[in-house]
Amino acid sequence: MFFHQAIPLIVLMLCVPLCVATAQTEPGGLAGAPFRRTLLPSEASLAGASHVVFPDATALLTNSAALARTTGGGVAAAISLLPFQQQQQTLCGSYAIDGVAGFGLGITRYGVGGIAGRTNTGQKLGELSSQDLAVAVGAGLNIGPGNVGASVRYLRRDVSGVDAPENGYSIGLSGSIAFQKRLFISTSLSNVAGGMIASYQDGPKEVIPWHGRFGAAYLLPFSEPELEEQHPDPSGQIHRESGPPKEYLIGTVEATIGQFSKQPAVSIAAECVPYRGIDLGFRLGFSSVGDAAFGLFLTPPIDSQNLRLDFAARRDYEFGGITWHVMISKRFAE
């Protein structure tokens, strides 16, 4: 019975993003490229598919549908240090109407310095810097056994020495579904619509390349849940449900493909909290393009375990070196 109820949602999750991406046939470029990937510790550890298992405020940037599975409110702040004078900062928050929907708001800044500027004849102009900004708003909605979500981002790029910035927007769609709170399937497609427009010379429009993800995660609890949480359903009735396990193993597999990708990239990862006594978890991941990553996260024994610290390091093929990622997040009770 459960599987038959889930079939329409699975079809919606798979077909709608594919149709939208297929319809967008106009060629894209490098517009919005810094925000094609979300640089967070879990993402850097190649365990992004685990976001739908225990979602937090950062689901806004990875799979907005998972915002509907959050409880109460939450905030998160992250910084990523990248090779060649690149870095990215992220700040986001979310609030959920438990059992119905979730909403998120966030801002991401990407900067790079030390760019060698040259004229058409090759004459040096000195070093330039570039700043990209994205302001995102999104929401997720519960539909039967799963969730659907959408997000909108305002994009802006400023380059030193250029008076007029580039502005634009992009739209993303996502979906997720859970089977018996053990198997989680998720899909998302970013930049299904939108583009960047330069503020000079009548502003030529540049379509932002789309980027798709399809992932699966399996949760293996090592201990029985200890918390009992009250969840009102849409009719207003109160249901008591077990809280998440404190000791667990999550295995994930995810395939990603972009508009200009020759073939999908596949990654596998594991997230584990082996012993509750130290509230320390680990992540390990590998991808088919040669990336390898390690991460850890710590829940300090204070503040009712609502504060969390995340760290990750990744040998990143795309960035050409080691990337470092740190995040602090906090959940607020309803």
C-alpha cells in the first residue's frame, strides 16, 4: 500500500525536473558557476544525499524539499577555504511548521583574488578580484510519504575595475521520499530557469547551466531512539513519534550531472556516529572523478545538544587541490 501511494510522487520527482531541463535548450556559459556546487562540510565529504535523513537549515541550499522534514527553527554559518585565493561564506536559517512545510532564507558569498588582468594585446593591468553574491529563499512541502520543494536565488557579480555589475536569478526544484524512515531517495535540479544580465551595453543575457542530482541514503540505527516528539498532523491531531537515533550509520550514493558534463559523476559516502558517549561522528567519501574526502562533526555536551560543529577536508579535482570547510549550526525548539 505504501509503495503504491508513493508512485505518483516518485514520477513527479523524476519527470518534472527532467522536462524543465530539456526545455531549456539555450546554451549557457559560466554565469552563476561559483554557486553550482554547495560548499558545506557534508557536501564536501561527498555525503550530500544524507541531508534528507537529518535535515537542517542548509537543506535550503542542497534539497529544499527536505525543509519540510525539519522541526522548529535553525541557523547555520559556514566558511570554505579553496585553492588559489578562493573562499566562500554561507549563512542561512530555516523554520518549519511541523508536519506541513518548511521555509528557508540564506545568503552565500564567493570571492577570488589575484586574477591577472590583461588587455586584448596582452598588456598587464594588475591584479583583479571578483565577488559573487547569492540570496536564496526556498520552501518544502509534505505530500504524502514525501516532500517537494523549490528555491529562488538572486545572483550578483562584481569585478574590480568594472563599474557595472551582473545581476540575475535562478530557480531550483527538488524532491525527496522516505521509506519506513530507513531508505531515503532524493533528486534536485538547480538553475532550471533564469540567467545573468550585465548592466552595461544593453546587458546581454547569459543562461546559467543546469545541474542535476539523484541520490539514495540508507539509515542503519545502532540503538533505539530515546526521545519522544509530538507532531501535529495537518488535521490538528497530535501524534507521538520516536526521535532520531543517536548512534547510527548512513550509507549514501549519489549521481550528479551538469549541462556541459560528458558523463555523470558518481560518489559513495558513509556517515557514522559509533558511540553516543562522545557525540562525535565521522564522514568518508569517494567519487568517480578521483575526489576523496574526510569529515567529522561534534555535538558539544551543552545547550541540550542543539549546537553542532562540522569540519571537512577534500582532495577536489575541480578546484585543483585541497579544500577546507567548517560550519557551526544550531537548532531551536518549536
